Amino acid sequence: MKNIGIIILSFTLVSCYGQNSNSALVQPTGETIETRFIPPKGYKRENASEGSFAQYLRTLPLKPGGSKVHYYNGLPKVNRNVYAAVVDMELDKQDLQQCADAVMRLRGEYLYAQKDFGSIHFNFVSDGKPRYYEDYAKGDHSYTKFRKYMRYIFSYANTRSLHQEMNPVNIMDMQIGDVFIQKKNPYGHAVIVVDMAVDPTTGKKVYLLAQSYMPAQDTQILLNPMNDRLSPWYELNKETINTPEWTFETSDLRRF
């Protein structure tokens, strides 16, 4: 019976985390990014101040280990060898929350939770001008109204408009909450840094990435397809960043 249990556990780890994930760096019962993913040996999580965007991202709730990413229409994502975990966040039944939208959703949710309503704004692609949550809410700060505002934003913003409103960042100055984003034609892509760890002896750093994609789907923690030993963590360096579904350059890193 013990051997059967070991076989079942091994199958669960492979099917859930894919062949590119180091199971030694994953705690399947962890309920948040911070408790699910263990930094590589010798690394310690970077400090994140109380109430910061970094802390919010690091403590995002995750669906139970083995959960599938689903599209907005309820169907499971076809390619499962992309993600290590699924963020536990409500997804609209519309094809709206794609890559840049998921980044804006996380930023908006954080600011809403902080009651920093005046800082919630995102640019429209049509004119490059921001639309403010306070103008939309007209005094109604209910979560229902906030979600309607975010759907409004998703409908008229994209990677191009998000790229425009963010500031470029030197790759070696990366912080949790920074975004790799490209505004290619007709489609670009965006992924967000949701956690970081550092080796205090060498100063080397690693980070975790999250994304949504097309069609709209659950936000997911990405595997590292280039380094099975380190996955799902990525090593911070000046090399091209190869994620499972997109390739970024170091110059693509930007910050709110």
C-alpha cells in the first residue's frame, strides 16, 4: 500500500506541475504563492513590506494542487505543460481577461483592497488617456461596481496601452510587481513578477512569473521551460527570457 501511495503522489506531481517543474521546490498543500513555492537551496525570499503590492502578489491564493487552468467558457486549457499552479480568482464568463487584463486586474484588486481608489486608473488604447475608477464609480465603492469598472477597462485597454503607461526598468533592478510586456502587432503579451528570492552569499536572484493568455483564462504561475532544476523559478540575469508561451527580452521589463 505504501508503494501505491508513492506512485500516486509521483503521478500527481508530474501531471500537476509538468515535466519542467522541480517537485522539491513545490509544496502541493500550500494555499498561496508564498507557501506553495519553496525558494531554491540557499535562497531566501526578498523582504516585502506590510501592505505593499509585493506582499499582495506573494500571498495570492492558489487553487488546490492539481487544479487545471480553465478558459472563460469553462473548458480546460489544452496545454497543461505551461503552469505550476492556478491563482484562485473569479474569472468572468466573457473573453475579456487576457494577458494585459490579468496584470491590470491584479494591480486594480490590490489598490481596491488598500482603499486607494484614487490610484486606480488605466489607459485606453484609443487615445492613450487614463480612465479613473473614481469617475466611473461616482461614489459607489462596492466590489460589484469595481468589477464592472475592470470589465470596462478590459474592453478598451490592451498590451499597447498598458505598455505606454508603464515605465522601463533595468532588468537587474527588478522588483516584485514589475511586468515583462511587448506591444507587438497584432498581439503582444504581458507576464508579471509575483515573487522573488535572493542568495545572500552570492547576491543572485530568482523570480516567479504569472500570466493569463488568449482566450481569456485563469491567471497561472508559469513553469520555466529552460531549466527543469530551477522551475518554476527563473534566474535573474541579462539573457533572453523564454516562458512557455512567449519570449521576452530584458528591455521588455516595465513598472507601474
